[in-house]
Amino acid sequence: MIVSNTTPISNFLLLNRIDILKQLFKEIHISQTVKYEIEDFFSTHEDWQQSLHEGFIVVHQVQHHFMLKQFLNVLHPGEAETLCLCMEHNAQLCLVDDKNARAFAEFNNIKISGTLGILIAAKKKGVIEVVKPFMDMLRTKHRFWISDNMYEKVLQTSHEE
């Protein structure tokens, strides 16, 4: 099971490349709060609606409310629900970009990847040819923060130096 927070899905919707996620993952599971957060900006986006309709995006309710309450002490609602779903369903991967949520996931032995990791994986699998234009667009047009060091590390990992 692949569980995602808001930002990775939103970033690929902003890039108009949800197809990248579809080529890498059979389906992506999200919490109800993550669905609401995405729909704040993408409720009428055709790719979002199609992903929901065809079952690529699967929405779940968090079951362990005590655990959720504890997570909400340190994380935002979407991140807290995402990590609860990961733990409830023993997810094989959590898609998350937020630094605090990533640290929390790692502490709880949840395997993570974020937007940049997805781009690297997409290049390795031949889904995309280069990563750099996507990072540039996310940085400039969509205000997704990528440090200079991380930018260079992704280029090196992707053999695009």
C-alpha cells in the first residue's frame, strides 16, 4: 500500500503530470483530510477527478483516533492522518515532503519518498527522460522549496550534472 500526503500529489497535479504517479504506482491511498486539502485547489482539475473516479486515488478514514490525537500534537492534520494510515495499514511507502513528517515517519520505521524521490524513480524507470525541468518548474512557477544542496544532489543522483 502506498499512502500519500497532500504535497506530492499536488505537485504532480501542478505539473500536469499525474501520469508519472500512475506509471509508478498501482494506486495511492490518502486520508479524508488530504482529499480536502487537495480539493481546496484542484476540485475541478480533470486529472484529479479522473484519478478519484477510476480508483487510482483511494480515500480512507483514519481508524485509530487516539493515535491521531497524539500525532496532531506535532504534525498538521493531513500529515498526521497520512502517518496514521501508514501505521494502520503497514504501508510499504509513504509519499511525504514535509521535513517534520518525514522525520516522524523515519522514527517509526515508515519508508518514505517525496516529490524529488518520485522524480528520480521516474527517471530510473524510463517514465521521464530528465528531472531538472520538473525541479525548475516546481521551484520557480509553483514555489516548491528545494535547497541548492538538494537540487545539486538530485541532479547528481539522476546523472544530470
